[in-house]
Amino acid sequence: MRIRITLWFTLISFMLPAGILAQDVTKVGTTAGKFLAVPAGARGIGMGGAYVAVTDDPTAMYWNPAGITRMQSAGVSLDHTTWFEGVQFEYAGGVYPMGRYGTVGLNVQGFTTGEMEVTTVAEQEGTGEYFSAGSYAFGLTYARQLTENFAIGFNGKYIREQIWHSSASALALDVGVTYETPFRNIILGFSISNFGQKLQMRGEDLLSNVDLAPQIAGNNENLTAMLETDQFDLPLLMRIGVASNIIDTGTMRLTLAADALHPNDNTESLNIGGELALWKETVLLRGGLRSLAKADRQTEFALGGGLRYPILGQMELQLDYVYETHKYLGAIQKYSLGLLL
């Protein structure tokens, strides 16, 4: 076991990008669709986001599409998070294995607010109208085990953001692979998320009245014009991870994992975490740290757990929970419900 632990930490050291400790340009705030960076599933967050090499449930369609090839039966997963200031995050995914033809899945995630009152400079107490904002992604996933140890997966998705009468939409692709190394219990994972079109807001809220020639008297001072917004990249994210079952006796399992992250709109960082499974995968305890070495790190630590319980014959009910603290905005709680058929 000592050899496996040493090898595991050696792999982590190679994962660390050369510039992870000294980065001057962060590009924070330069992308749209940031809801795509909100992680799905209480299990993954409970492990500190170190999940790209571990994931083997329907939330793999978010973390690493290749992970759904590990599912031996069909399954669904529902995820709910009460985010800061009453914002709601929802994720739902379903996966169906097709044997030698691969595995397919459908997923949807939403990031929504409640209704807010419209105010203007002239009517600061409200106009009597209300508006809401929401961001959504609808995905179709296909993954296949190419060899006994190597799997690849793709998740194509339609992305839409809207606020009141304006919206932006784009198409994007996630790609992921997993590789079970010749070293016992060492798994590598890699994924690139949100590779796709730019987002640009359009809609009637951008209509404006303008005077094209204010220096000339007698012309039309209220021509209708459409304002044009900038185009913004999606939050492209590359993950590379390693995971290993340090202990696996059949009745107890301890998994350690680490992910290195390289986003296009922030500094590089490292996630580390672990999962302890007891009584033949019935009770699970998790903990982890996210965004280590990140400039202006906001997340602090995550603690969570889960239960696995057979129901109605061969079906299995999965319940997961995580509590994650943030430096300035307090804590969030995430709940996930899964069912393996």
C-alpha cells in the first residue's frame, strides 16, 4: 500500500501546471455562461471537486462524459442547490447503457432567479412590472469503452441565457476520457468542457430611441435603433485528474483523488478530496478542498456523505448531501437523489 500512496502523490506532482503558483493575468469576468462552471452532484462537490477520474454516475455528463461507461445499468440523478441570494441551481440526468454499442445520456441544468421588480430612474419604487433571469443547458451524451482500459465520451449541448425580453444562445461540446492504468487502482481522467460558440445578447430590451443628427434642427429625434452587445466566450475548462482506491477490502473502501484545472477565465487551481465507503458501499463519508492555489480563492472546504439502499428488488436508491463553505458569501448546501434501475 505504501508504494501505491507514493505513486499517487507522484502523479499529483506531475499534474500541477508549471504556472499554478505564479499567474499575473486571470481574465476574470471575460466569459459568459458562467453557470456552466457550477458543479453538479453532491458527491463530486463533497470530494472537493476532485471528480474527473472518479465519476461513474449520471453527473459524469457534467464532469467527464466518458464516466458514464462505468454504469452497468440505467440510472437517473436529480440535483438541487440553493445558491447565494436565493438563486436556484438544478441538474437532472439520465443514462442508458446499450452494451457493445456504447452508453447514451440526456442532461439538463438550470440556474434561475425568482421574479424581481422592474425599477427605473424615474420610478425607483417600481413600475409594477416584474422580470426574471435564467440560464439553461440541454445536453445529449454518447460514450464508449474503446478498449478494456480506455473510454471516451462526448456531450453536445444547447446553451441559453435570458433576462426579461433578451436572450443569448450557443452550441457547445464537452469531451472526456478515462484510462485505467496498469498500476493497480490508479485511474486517470481528462475532460474539456464548453468548447463552442460565443454568446451575444439580443432582444427587444436592446431597442432604443436615438437622434442620429442632434446638431441639425427639424430632423426626427426618435429613430428606433437596436443596440449591439459584445460577443463573449464560453467558460472553457480543462481538467486532468487522478484517483486511486488506497484501501479496498470489499467491506470498506477509501478513495483519494486530485484534479488540476485550467480555465480560460481564471487562474489554474487544484482540487483534492476523498471518499470513505463503509458496509459494502452502504454509507459514504466525503471531504475535500477546492480551488487550491487559485488567486483570490473563494471556496474553503466541503464535507458530505451519502447512503446507498436497495429498493424494489435490484433497484438502488442513492441519497447524497454536501455542505460547502465560501470565504465571503457563507455556505451552500447541495442535495442529490439518484436511482439505479
